[in-house]
Amino acid sequence: MQVYKFGGASVSSIDRIQQAAAILSVRQGQPLVVVISAMGKTTNELEKVAEAFYRGARAEALDLFDSIKQKHLGTFAALIPGGNGQEALVDLFTEVEWLLHDRPVREFDYYYDQIVCIGELLSTTILHHYLAHAGIPNTWVDVRDILRTDATFRDAVVDLDYAATEAALRLTPLLAEGRTILLQGFIGSTSENESTTLGREGSDYTAAIFSNLLDAESLTIWKDVEGVMNADPKLFPEARVIPELNYAEVIEMAYYGAQVIHPKTIKPLQNKHIPMYVRCFLDPALPGTLIHDRPVRDLPPIIVLKRSQVLLHLQSRDFSFIGGQTRLLYTLLETAHIQPNLVQHGAITVQLCVDDKGDRTARLTEAAAAHFDVSAEKGLTLLTIRHFDTDLLKALTAGGTQLLLQETPETVQVLLRQQ
Ligand code: ASP
Ligand code: MG
């Protein structure tokens, strides 16, 4: 069997949904799991609904939600004349509207997940009905019945053993019949049936989990770009598609900020040696990028930027060596659910470059301040260049102040304060 994943941009309009259907029609009769994101920018819009709700601005939240609702109803009506099956959408809307009439009594992240998860439920419901209408039989499955998670709302951790059992039970028989199965990316559920999300852009990760659990021949991620590029073409016009990469290269690129694939996607694939294709949804004839576990030589320089970085500077108060307190340091990071992007040790100081995760970063700073003198600088950019040369490094760091630099024969990373 194979797994396909369509991102938000691949289902953002009527044309694009029709294009997705055309791609799927080619695989009819062969076992296929299709993981789908929310349409276009729906997740961003739902985030605004959650924020307004939590602020107590009920009318604003309902208003914002209504425009999401109208958009989805409009798409449904345009794709399926007569609107057969529209009740399924209406049920989903009602669930959220109910919640929006409540008053928040729990933490923000909980409400965020209950509201935001609807994006993927809506997009898959539309696709399900449209495909059936277009003569492509398919089964819609609520992924929350399979991806049981813990209750870390907005960054939930999937129970893979539970998922393996449920996937075998619910999906394997359908695949044996050569069915096409539609699943929502990005979402899961706790044992209490509360919805959770796996972190922004997490649908790639969902697709990788199912590839792993179902021993897929391959995973194909359909995107609106030609493949994986060596830099963001919006920032570097000379960026080009890389035809072949290996897992290690891609996980480094993704972890350090390349937008192309979610960093958590690689591990489930690597663990079972499943190849991944990144292909252009707008032009399926293009070869795209193949990602596998064999070495790839002669790669061009790969440039990625990670913004919203914080540099934490920790110093021991009594001049005891920082090196003797590494366990404490990493316990603080683990407790805050923050992974350092760069670490630089000195005798009595350590500098940590971390993502700015809002509250979580604030909690980390606070917890660290109980043991160390702490200072923090926000709004920084981490530049990573793999397979670099010094001219390129010079050119790319020209406009900023270098706060931290680390270099290996293969990779250079610079933390920059930009003007
Ligand atoms: N819809 C979610 C997001 O935009 C998940 C995804 O697209 O992968 O973050
Ligand atoms: Mg998305």
C-alpha cells in the first residue's frame, strides 16, 4: 500500500480539490491511505477563533467562525451540486458553536485543540463526498479513533502501540479490499475523547506514522512546489530543486527551519526504510524529490533560516562550573518541553538558542532563574548552511550581528541579530 498526503495548499480551492481527485483517480482499486490537512489557511483562521473565545469576545469568535463556515459550505455546494451530504459539515459546525457559547474555565491550549481540530475534519468530509460524487469510492475514517495521544494539548504525543493495534483493526481489512481511505492529518484524541493536535504543520507527521504502521511502500507528499529546494525561493531566487536527498539531510534541514516537511516526519520513515517522494501537485509529471536512506553526494549548499529564536544566557552564581550542572540544565529544558537548537558551553556560563514558544519559554527562563543568573534576547534568526563555503557564509551574514557561531566541516550555524 501507499500513503499520500495533501497539504492545505493542495485542497485550498475548488480547482485544487478537483486536481487532488484527478491524482487519486489514478490509484483507484489499489490500497491507499490519504492524509489531508485543513483547507488553505483554515488553521490560522481557527486559531483566531480560539483566541477571541478565550479573551471572552464571544461575538467576535462566532463571527470569525461564521466566515470559515460559509467558505466550507460554499466549497461543498460548488463541488457537489445539490449539496448531498452537507449535514456532516453542519454537525461539525454545531459542535464548535456549542463550545463557543461556553465560558472558558480550562487552559487556552485545551480550547485551541477542541476548536482547531475541526479544520481537518471539514476538509476530509468535503473530499470524501466529492470523491464519491466523482466516482472514486473512498472510506472516511476519524483518525482520532486511532491516534490516541497524551493530554499535552497543541503538542500531543502519540501512543504508537495503541495506534498500531487500532490501525490493524480498522484500516488493514479495508486496504486488503483495495480501498482508498481518507484520514485527517494533525489531530488525535486523548483517552477521555478530548481532541488534541500534534503541533502546527503536523499532517506530514501523521502521514509518516501511518506509513510506518502499515508498512507502506512509499509516502508521497503532494505540495505546491516542484520538490525540496536548497533554499526558500522567496528569499533566494536562485534556489533549485534537489532531485535526491537522504533522511539525515532532510531531518537537519527541517529541524533547523526548512518549511518543506515537518521535522518529525523522518523518524517513522527512517525506522522502516520507507522512501518518501515530495511531488508537485500542480504538475504530477515532474519528478520531484526522492528521500531515502542511501548516501547522496555532490549536494548544493543548503540554506535554512529559523526565525523567532531566543538566546538564553545562564551563568552560575557561585562560580561553580556549568559542566557539573548539565543534568540540571537538561532537566529544565525537558520539563519545559523545549529542545535547544544550539548550545555553547563556557566555564561558568552556557548559552542556549531555543525557539520562542511564548509561555513555555517564559516558564523555562523563570525555572532557570532559580539556579542561575539568566538573561534572554528575543527576535533572533538562526542561519544554517550545509555544504557551505566561506564566501556564501560571508554574503549571508553581511547584514546582521553574529551572536553565536558554530562550525563543523559540513555545517555552519550562525545566530544573528538583524537590523
Ligand atoms: N492544518 C494544520 C496546520 O496548518 C496541519 C498541517 O497543515 O499540517 O498547521
Ligand atoms: Mg497546513
